[in-house]
Amino acid sequence: MLANFLIPVLDDGWRFIAVFAAVTFLAALTGIAWLFWPLMALTLWSVYFFRDPPRSVPQEDGLLIAPADGLVQMVAEAAPPAELGLGDQPLTRVSIFLSVFDVHINRAPCAGMVETMAYRSGKFLNAAADKASEDNERMAIAFRRADGRLIGCVQIAGWVARRIVCSVKPGQTVAAGERFGHIRFGSRTDLYLPPGARLLVAAGQRMIGGETVMAELDPAIGAPRSAIEF
């Protein structure tokens, strides 16, 4: 636990930490002990929540890496959001649920170019519910690999999370495991596997964003590498 407080903190988190720390300081000045200790715990938790640990990203090209920390809530065949441009045929969808104790940074599941980004407002249902993929506020991102295949990744807000942050732009090239955003405070990330991908994880398994290998791509599928330029 102590090691988690000694790692870097996400830049976006410092303003929240500062607010909690300032209120805690005021409670200490006024001598309100019953308020000070809960606020101190909240300040320490905010440091823990916004931690940004380094990750050892697998470098093999044909792998899809976990885009988030958390628990694989479900694996299902589902049609991807229309805004991703992945067609209307069902694809394997792996849903990772992020509790308030997980690292909330999202990472690119593969190297490629950000081809599509589409934000959609919506509800704030429990992110663990199946309907959250369709009804909740979300940011859908499609990464085009060098072999032409599109990999869909969706940031989904939950009933606690009320803010989706995405730091990439269409046309931007990203490396596998590169940070592309985060969600505050408790959420879900869906990964849509392309046809032919071999799933390597199962429901109930814990993911480490940027490290856990979730699937292997079929090397026989996709355009020749030379056909796509970033």
C-alpha cells in the first residue's frame, strides 16, 4: 500500500488533491477533530486514486493489451457502438470494471492511429450492468493498426464516475500501452476484439492496464503492413 503512494500522480488529479488537502487543513485549524480525520482519509485516498504507475508493455505486435486496470466483468458477443465504424456484426466484447480502488488511466490496447472518436452523453447506470454499454455516457475510440484492422475501445462512465477524460485526437499515432485518458471515479472500459482474435482472459480475471495480454490477433487477417501508413 505504501508503494502506491510513492509512485507518480496523474497531473489532472493534483487539483482534486489540493482541494481535499485545503479543506483538511481548515478543519485542523478550527480544531474539528471529528471532521479532520475523515477529510485526511479522503485526501490520502485521492492521492491513491490518481496514482500513475509505470507499466512494462509487451512489445510483440500481434497482441492486444488491457486498456485498463480492473476486473473482467463479462465477456459477450455484442454489436459494437455504431459510431466506431466496426459494422453491425457481433464482436467479442470484453468489459473491464474499474472500482474506486483501481488505477483509472486508460491505455491504448495496441499501436496504431486514432481513426475515430465519438462522445455520446447518456445515463449513469452501474457500470457493471450489461446495459451500461448502450445507455451510459461514453467515449468510443477506434484504433487502426498498421495491418489495417480496427480495434474498438470504449470509455464508459458509471454511477460514481461523472467525467470522461480523453487526451488523444483523430489522426494521432499512439504506441501500445500509451496513456490516452482516464475516468473519474469508478467506471468501465470495453474492448472489442476483431474477427479471428484469440481471447486469452476470462470473466473474473483481474487486468493490469498496459501489461495484461488480453488477446492474440490472427496474423493471416488484415491488410499487408506496407498498405497502411501512419
